[in-house]
Amino acid sequence: MATTVHQPPEIKTRPGPSRLGQGGNGSNRIPAGGNPRGVLDDSSPASRTGIWVAIAAITMTFAAFTSALIVRQGTSLEAWHLALPRILYLNTLILLASSGTLTIARRRFRSFIYGAEGERIAALRGLYATLALGLLFIAGQYMAWMQLKAQGLYLATNPDSSFFYLFTAVHGLHVLGGLAGLLYAIRKLGGSELRASTLAVTAHYWHFMDILWLYLLFILWMRL
């Protein structure tokens, strides 16, 4: 007797939300002119690992600087004191404000990837505001150095002035790195190609610069 073998019914699968709006390489990138609703994942293992390694390295660097400052002051036979330029406190407010504008930009960006096309311009404005405030912070730090030089305090004048220039200069260089990241994010968002993970990593780094500066300002205020 013949036996009829029935083929199993075909099961059709629908693409999950995480794959919507992705390119051929599977990246969570907003397609130009397309629907960006699928770009919801703001975590990339490689980028997250890289940023935390960088933050750990920077933290260790400044911890070593702090230890050197404490040891140097403990072994010095001369007591040096440095009056911090008051513009540093204004610079602190500027840097904190930049974190606020970046937070707003991220919120606008998330509204954009959920489909609110008009929010892209608002996110761009937030990123530009953060960039402008970051540049203003760097300019303020330069003015602080000029104020010290006007008082006759240079890099090699005394240990306190040396550590002041060292701390602020190295932090300023890292802030410039954050500004480069902001410029990259602005360029990508302008072409509707910004990955959510890229903006998240940029924001984490920038907020860390804020926290690091608050720590440095406290150390300079307490030790110098």
C-alpha cells in the first residue's frame, strides 16, 4: 500500500525589531531616507569594552599623578601655595552645562530613532551646543594659564605650579579627544548614519570628563 508523505507546513518568520533598519553588515545604523525605528540597540560589546578600558587607563594615570603630588609635597622642605584662578569655577559650570546639553541631545536622538524625523535637527543642535561649550571650556582653561603666567607662575616655577599645569593640560588633551568624538557624531547624524552605540560611547566618555574634572578641581583646591 502506498504511503503519502506530507511536507511540513512552511513557517514564515518575521524580522525582529533589532534587525529593522540595519545594513548588510548587521550594524545598527540609520539608513539614509529610510525608517530609523529599528535602531534601538545602543550597546555594542566592542565599543563598550573599548570605552571602559580607556576610562580605566585615564583613571590610573590621574591616580598616579595624585600620588606623585602627595609624595612630592610630603618630601619638600619648602611650602608652596598656589591661588587657583577663579575662572576655573566658571569653567566647571560650563563643562557641567555641556553634559546637560549632551543628555538632551541623546533624548532627542532616541525620539528620532523611534520615528520622529523632526527630532534629528533637535539632536544635532544639542550636539553642536555641547561642542561649543567644550570649546569654551578649553578657552577658559587657556585663560587660567594666562592668568598664572601674569603672576609669574610658570611650569617650572615651583612644584605646585608644575602640577597645576600638568593636571589641567592632560585633562584638556582628553577633552579635545571628546570634542573629536562629538564632531564624528555630528557628521554621522547629519547624514542619518549615526549608530546609537556611537553616541552612547561618546556620551559616556564626555560625562567621565566632567567627573574627572570635578575630582581634579577638588585635589587642586585641597593640595595647592
